Amino acid sequence: MNHNEISRRQALRLLGLGGALFLSGCRSRNAGPSLQTLKPGVLRVASAFPDPPFEVETPGADTGFDADLMRHICRALGLTWSLVKYTGDNFNGIFDGLTEGRYDAVASGTTITPEREKVVLFSEPYAEFNQGLVVNAARTPRIKSVAGLRGQVVGIQAGNTSDIVARKLLAKGAIRDIRYYPYDGIRTALADLSAGRLGAIIKLYPVARWFVKKRPRLAVVAQIPTHEKLGIAFAKTNTGLCAAVNKALAEMQDRGVLEDLRRKWLGETPKE
């Protein structure tokens, strides 16, 4: 079984559960009935670029899985989608904009974690993925898994859940060190890996797979089983919006829209 087949199965583990998953309500016990946005009729959604296939930069437009997903949700809710580009160095800072009232939601290939659930409210998950291990296959062909990383420096984007994996490896002595890059510095990390200044990069699998497509020296050699569930984040107080989004997700699942988006962005050869 190749990586692409594994990835598809992981995505379908959640997407195949159907409407019952989403109708179970927000990941909070207090679901309110009202639909509240910062600006009437508009849903301001924060996303962090670049993070293809979730956030894709193209000439004249910003698109990707999350943009398509939120456009569909907005149509279902009778709202206009408005993109807010997050520019912070640490991804976890994106949630501050929810608590401070700068935007209504975060849709950015976002993993649901207990730590994040302490500060924001999440929709029900709509996909699940592992982390991917990216190496320079031309320079270090012996690295086939995390077992081959001893003595290597691993690159991580600040605030990414890949840091959890890297810290565990460092604590066990399985890697030599962690080098942190600002969130928008992923291409610098890839350049360092290509030049041999870095031993590996750990990144969510579909993003890792996308980035190596046009970098023939690099390869995703393994998936690290983290089983990360992705969801849309909201301010803790906005349970009504979260519940409405869950209902829209359930309807999208029933109509096959989520499957179409998954096939378009997560299952085809990307065009960067």
C-alpha cells in the first residue's frame, strides 16, 4: 500500500461516518441557537499561508481545500466568506484572533488538540491525517523512517503539531536537535533540507506530500502515526456559529460535497 492510499483511507475514516458525526454538536456541551458573526452577513475566516493543499497561493487568488470548504459552508449559512491571512511566526498565535474578536473562525488544516480546546471551540472533525517524514533522499537514502534520524537535526514550523513528535524524538535521543522556522518559512526549511543543512522535516502528511512534488531530491519516506483530527475553530463563546457549521458539514457530507473536495485537493496530483 502506498502513501497516497493510506492518506485516502485516513481521510475517509472520518468523512465516511456521515451526518451522525456532525449532528452530534460542537465539541462543547453548551450549544447555543444563535448565529453570530462580527459583521452581519460576513464570515471572517483566518488561514495561515502557505500550507497546500489546505492553503494554496496562486497568481491573483488564494485557494485550497479550506477556502473551498468555507465557501460551501458560507453558502449554506447565507454568509459571505472573507479571508483573513494570518501572518504570525507561531501558528498557535492564530487562535488569539478568535478570543480578541478579529475574525469569526479559523480554517487552516487545524489539528484539534486538548491544549487548543482549552482556548477555542472546535467543530466536529472533518478529516484525519498522520505526520509525514520528509528527507533528502539523494543525500541520505538510508533514512527510511524515524529510526534512521539519530544524529540528525529536524526542521519544524513554530506552533505546528509536528513539534509534539519532534520533542518526543529529542527526549529519547532519536534526533540531535530541533530547528524552528517561522510558519511562513517552510520553503526556507525545504531549501535547507535540499542543501543538506537539515536532516529531515516533519509536517502533516498531505502538506509534506504536496511540497515534495516539484522537489525531486526530497521524498516523504514515512508516515508517523499521530491520527490527527482536523476541525474548524471558533471563539469559546460562539457555540451557535459552531453548531450551524456542524449542520452545514453534515449536509455537505450527505450530498457528497466533502468527498468531492477531498478528491480534488487531497487525492489528486497537486499543481503548484
